[in-house]
Amino acid sequence: GAGVSQSPSNKVTEKGKDVELRCDPISGHTALYWYRQSLGQGLEFLIYFQGNSAPDKSGLPSDRFSAERTGGSVSTLTIQRTQQEDSAVYLCASSAGQVSYNEQFFGPGTRLTVL
Amino acid sequence: KNQVEQSPQSLIILEGKNCTLQCNYTVSPFSNLRWYKQDTGRGPVSLTIMTFSENTKSNGRYTATLDADTKQSSLHITASQLSDSASYICVVRENINDMRFGAGTRLTVKP
């Protein structure tokens, strides 16, 4: 069965441009998470979806960041007016539900470089 | 201050040797603790999960320990292989939505 997929795998953009990152979770997984991993740093939580709703947006670093999830499946993370400090690997994970024991399965990430 | 501290930050060992990675946390309340392995350019993959009542759990050559009283966990790798070269991340879960990530230990296994 397919795991979590993300696209694009790499994205190079110019400062000030908008970017969209996509995440396809494992089929049937109701919970979906976005993280950011900067070079040499730990994972930074951005946002969590349960179904199509986002009960926890506390990690979004600014109002330039937004995310949506449609049909309880695919999610997109949008960064508007990108800045150089947005350069990082953006990881998506999904899990079978809200139970804390459930394992999160991670995608390979999207490496974003803002020039 | 990060609520999950990992040490060492990086480690280089020779193939076939053993090593132990440490994770100290201050997260409370505690639900569970996972160790993840992250290969370069890949997403993290879970190695073990430990709950409050578990002291040790093995997954092949990986053995995790947990002392919930002192809030310490370790990951022991036996007879290391080149493919063990990766970052190892400790994640402590507070509740359903609240997870705290360590910065990871970068392990390099050399032939």
C-alpha cells in the first residue's frame, strides 16, 4: 500500500512569491499533521487536521502560512510572500485517528529553498 | 528551553560497535515516548513506542529503555551497521495533540 506522499520533492522560489505544498496521506487516515524541519533543527509542529477541520493551528509561524484539507484526504500548505527564513523541509504525517498511541507515518518531505 | 533534550548531538562509531543515545524530557503529563529514525532526505520512521508502564522494548538491534520517574529514555543500538547512519529523534507525547520533539542525534557509522 502507498505511504504518505508529498509534492513537489524540491521547490526553489524567489523571495516574495507564493508556494503551495501538497500532501497525500495514507488512505483512511483521518489525522494529518504538517511540520517544518530547518537544517540541524528538530521538527516544528505547524498544524493538525482531524478530517477537514483544523482544531490546532497554534504552530503556524505567521499569517503568511495557511493550510486546508479537502475531502478528508489531500492537504495543501500555502506560504504567501515567502521569506528566506521559510527555507526548510516541510514534512507531512498522517495517522489513523486521534488516539495518542497511533503512529504517525511521515512523507518524504518537500525541501523549500527561498532565494 | 526545549522540553525534550537529546544527547549527544552527533556521534561517529565504527561498524559493528554498540552505541547508546539519550533522551531526557520534562514533558508532563506523559502519554508515550517514541524513537524515530530519519534517513537523510526521508521522513522519520517509528522504531519503538513506550508507555508509562514499560521499561524496555526491543525492535531487532534497537532496544529502548524508559525511566518514567527520572524522565529519561535511551536507545541502544547493537552491532551497528552502515545503514544505521541516520538521525534518531525522540518524541514525547503529552496528550492526543501535543507532541514534543527532540532535536535528534545524528549517528554516523563508518566502515
